Amino acid sequence: MLDLFDGEEPWQEPLADGAVVLRRFALADAGTLMAGIEQVSACSPFRHMVTPGGYTMSVAMTNCGTLGWATTHGGYLYATRDPQTGQPWPAMPDAFRALSDRASAAAGYAGFTPDACLINRYAPGAKLSLHQDKDEPDLGAPIVSVSLGLPAVFQFGGLRRNDPIKRLLLEHGDVVVWGGASRLYYHGIQPLKPGVHPLTGEYRYNLTFRAAGAGE
Ligand code: SIN
Ligand code: FE2
């Protein structure tokens, strides 16, 4: 067989009840996913959103899919249009959907149909403070999170902000899926260390697939 992936085959690591890390699961698709990110951000550029509290986020964000996550003065919401362009968010690239389908099935959440994909871009120093993903109405659906480029330390806690926290390095191609009992677990990303990655340069990218609509 051709040695396309440094001889590394994907493997799974249980993380919590309902949560699993699919190591290197997206490695073979990384180039295609990166092209998708470029396509999406050419229409809806990365921007630093401002939280309701007036804090400018260090992570730059954009979205694709029917719905996109955004901040407003009043809170967080999913909207059909990019508030910056006034246009609908770019469609979710086929390769994004295909990877999400495969990953959710591998993690035991077959049938997950995301309608939103938040794309995060981390430059050195960028971080995401401990938070819950709770703006989605259907908490029966998991979150599928894909890491590309520079490695970052992921924090995964529990239902309460001060529950004990696991820290794990997420590397290029890793996918984390959480749902079920851990769907509302606190999580975050520690400040990105500087570096250069052959595919993504000085950045880390993260895709999170979500079912954000009212559901069918
Ligand atoms: C998120 O919590 O939305 C993103 C997590 C990550 O960047 O890995
Ligand atoms: Fe999150």
C-alpha cells in the first residue's frame, strides 16, 4: 500500500460518556477540507466577533451551511445570513458533509445531519475559554469537531464549569465527537502555541458541525 499518511492509521480514544476522539480520522481529507475552508472564507471572510459583553474574540470565525453561529448585542444565535455580507452563509462543501457523516457514524451517532458548520481559525495566542455548546435546540444531536493544522490543547470538563478537566492535544486530522451524556460538557482551547504547519501555515483551523435548526 502507498504510504500516504506517514503509516498512521486512525484510532479511537474514549473521552467521556458519549464522547470519543477519532485520532487522525480526517487526515486523508485534510487537503480537500482546507480547500473548502478557502472557498467558504472567500465569500464569508473570517472575522473576530464581539461577544454580548463587548469582548472581541481572539479566534477568527466564519460559517457554512443553512445556519451560521454569530454574536449579537443581545446574545448568541444561529442565523441564515452572514451579518457581515448580508448574504446567506456559503453552502456546506460536500466533503465537509461527507466527513461529518463518516465521523458521526464511527462515533455511534449515525444519522446526524448537521445544518451548520462553524469554522474557527486560531493564530498564535488565540484561545477559546471554557464554554458549553448550548445554542442548539436539539441536544439529542452531537457535536462533531475537526482539527486541522497546528496542534492545540483541548480542555474537556463536565456539566459544571468547575468540574475536573481533561487536557488533550488535538493534532492535525483529529476529530472529537461529543453527545449523549456529555453533550453539554464544558470545553475550551488553550492559547495556541506559535508554529508552522505544512498545510495551514501559522494557523489552526477547527470545524464544528452542529444541528442548529429546529429539526425535521
Ligand atoms: C468549539 O468549541 O467550538 C471549538 C473547539 C476547537 O476549536 O477545537
Ligand atoms: Fe464549543
